[in-house]
Amino acid sequence: MKKDIILCGVGGQGILSIATIIGEAATEAGINLKQAEVHGMSQRGGDVQSNLRLSDQPIWSDQIPTGKVDVIISMEPMEALRYVGYLAKDGVIVTSSKTFVNIPNYPVEQDLREELAALPNVQLDIEEIAKDLGNPRGANMVLLGMAAPYIGILSVEQLRKAVSVVFARKGEAVVEANLKAFDRGVECR
């Protein structure tokens, strides 16, 4: 079994934290992993993207070919659409429904929504859910929870455990807040 995943968003949204958690879960499960990251501006607002390839067989490249992505996990809808050409015919997009207008020529939101609606996708206002949980910075964990069942090669429980491991150094309160956000995302999909 294999899963090819593109994670995308803008700087500061927590895409690389999601990549770290998936990587931790894969390592713990003994699954082969290759990862390639593209960092935009280090400040909030630049494009951030990561290719993750997970497989129970050897993986020879960290780059995912066009048309082979199983899941696009995106913190921002326009960023999800940026990688649609990589999506496999049976692939799915899991994205925040809330836009982050960070460029002057940002597309009309209605056009974005229509384009996404024509594709297999799951959308949710993850930022609002995270705020309701009292953890506005936990939107990325809500998104990971939404995406967890689509990752497939890793179980929801393996990903949940990896959330605990990755955030452990920040203390129990941070771990619990992020697990709560992850669990809410799993429930909401």
C-alpha cells in the first residue's frame, strides 16, 4: 500500500507541523517515508508545500508525479487548487474553507468555491472550529483530523499518538489542546 500526499498552505499556518506528525506516525509504524518541502517566505503569507510519500514498499523519489497524489491536505483553498494537476483521478482534497487573502490578485472567492465544488473534496472552516475549542492555533490539527481517514496507510489512532509525541515537549496542556482539535476534525469530516 502507498499514499502520496501534498500538504500546502501559507507560512505560519502549521503545514510543516502536520508533516512532522505524519512523519512521526510513519516512522513509528515502520512505514517507508520520503518527504520534500518547499518553503515560501519564512514570514506568514508565503507559499509552503510538502510532498509526503508513504509506502510499505521502498520509495525511490520524494517527488510525486503529476496525476498521482492521493490526498491534498490544504490550510487554504487557493493553495489546494494550485496542486490540482497532481491529484489522481480517485484523489481527494481536504481543505479549510476559509481563504487567506495574501496577494493583491487573489481570485474571487466565489470562483474558488465553484472550482473546488467540481472536485472531490471535504471543506470545513477549521479556524472557526479551533477558536470554538479555545485553541485558535489548533486549526492545523483540526485539518489533520479531517484528513486522517483519507491517509489510510496510517490509522487515526497512529496519527493521534503522533500528535502526542510531537507536542510532548511543549507540555501536557498543549498536547491535550491539540488532541482535542484533532479529535474534533475526525468527528467533523
